[in-house]
Amino acid sequence: MSTSTQTILEKCQKIQNRILKIIKFYPLKTRTTQIHHDMNIEMLAPRFLKLLDKYVASRSTHEQINDDLLRSEQLNSDHNPRRFQTLFEIFTISKEKQCFL
């Protein structure tokens, strides 16, 4: 993901954590992982990736999305290392992992 997306996601996660602590009256020093576990709520980053997978899977027959995925793969075929992954790279990597399972 790009830095702007990561920054927004981190800020949203902090807001969610603060709100959950207030709603359930958790002490301020309670670990956020414990709060999410107790309330059975996912962290935002994994939830975001699940929704991305679900969206792209539901649109797998959509011509524009397939074209974008192919174009993204062609652009990245030269294996230039980049600092951040695009959403399409994250999606293709997660699909490759599912194929091996």
C-alpha cells in the first residue's frame, strides 16, 4: 500500500481503538489486541484486505478489472523492487498463497 493509504489506515485504527476503549470502559493501558479479541472485532488492515479480496472476486468477470490486473502484472513483470505494494499486488499475492494451500 502507498504511504498515504497506510497513514490513513493507521489513523483510523487509532480512532477505532480509542472508541472501543471508551465504549467498553477498558483502562487506557489495555492492549488493543486484547480489546479486539474480547469484542471479536478484526483490526482494520486484515478487514480491508478481506473486503478487497471479496470485491475483486465478485468482479472477476468484469472486463475493466481484469484488464487492470493484467496491466499491473505486465508493469511489474520486470521485478523492480518497490517500497510499497499496490492493491493489485496484494491481491495477486494473496491469491497465489491460497492456491498453494
